[in-house]
Amino acid sequence: MIGMGTFTLSRTRFHSAPIQLPELDYNAFCQCTNERSGNYYDFIPRHSSRLAVSIGDLPAAVDAPSITIPCLEALVRGLTAGNRGDLAGLARELNGTLYLLGPEHLCAPWFYALVDPVRHELQYVNAGHEPPFLIRKDGAAIHRLERTGAALGLSARASHRQETTAIEPGDVLVIFSEGLATTLSDAGVLDIVLENPHAGMAELTRRIFDAADRSAMHSCLDEDRTVAAIRVVGACRQPVLEDRAEEGLMVCAA
């Protein structure tokens, strides 16, 4: 269904169903073996039909049991609720918290983006994460959203640059973890996207994940794997009321 995220094998938990955003089609798959660490993703509806997506990898933190996937999700959602487009500031606050609470030498790759179909704008920070693909409509151009700072938790003084690029109806953002890139390869992910230009995001993420599963079986690799995809379906004509969108920011404690 266009606008409704499909949450498969994810640790993200909601008190209520995600808000439908008719301007966006989005979906994700996440497969991992540990409920407290590893890969995770989260879609966070914002006001004016914007959508935030957070995806990352939290290494096992045996010396800091408070730093878990549910904890990280709650931190990101809390920071998102009070943020007004300063993604670099959001990354700075999250990094500082993980540095203080996490174990020594914590290294947590993380990607966060805000998709705005009203302003045709994509803002993002990439903290040491596998660079996502931004594929223009019909494969007209392909961009890698390269790293804009180090992985989270490495240094209290780390800074993360915020980048902004245009995003138009028909463009597709595909974000995937290092584990998925290891089993399938970046080129394999891109090939599937280009071979399925009219697929919905539920079908596209399933095809990518199925291909990664087949590759993992052949190579005997046991990696956490995550893929998320967002397509801009159309420009927003009537913004969603902010108080309705903020209902989706509630997180259920693990």
C-alpha cells in the first residue's frame, strides 16, 4: 500500500499504526539474530508529510547493557520530536549520548534522512554508514550519499556534516546495511533497483532481500542484513497536521 510502511522482522514497535503518507511509498526488511544489538531501522512520520528514516548498526555492548536497540530507537525518536531540520545537531547530540553511556571504542554506523515531498528536498547525515543510493526517476542518474562523519560513539568531539539534495517524484532512496552489501554487493543492490523501475517498495525490498538470502546461502555468510527503500510518489498538496504526525513518535519500551 502506498504510504504505509511494511515492517518485517524489525525491532521497531509502535503504540499505533504508522501514519499513511500518500506522497511516499516506503518499506523495509531487517533480519538479525540479537534483540539488543545489531541492525535496526525506523520510519518516523513528521509534520507536513515529511518522513524521517533512521537506520544503523549497534555493536554488542556487553559492558553497557543500557545501550540497546530499543534505547537507541527511543533516543532518536526523542531527538527527532524536538528537531526542526538541524540534522547535524541531532547527530551531535546522539553521538555525545552514546559516547557517554556506551562502552569504550563503541563504533555504531548510522544513517538518518528527512524526505520532504513538499519542498522536493532530501536532507541527511551519514555517520560512517554504507553509502545509500539515490536513483533518479527511470535510472536517469545515480548518486551515492557518501559519509559525512565518523560512526557514532568513537569520539565526544565528532562532528557530522548535514547534506541536502533535491528529490523529485519517481526518485528512489535505497539504504542498506554493511551486512547486506557484504552478501549481495552494492552493485547487486543497484542492479535489482534498475531492473525493477516500476516495482512498489514492498516488492523491491523483498527482491533485494531474497537475492541477499540466496547469496548468503551460497557463501555461508551469517550477517545481519537490512534494506529500506523510499519512493516519492508525488508532491504534497495539503500538509498533514503536525499533531497527527507526531502521534507516530511514540515508542514502546522493550
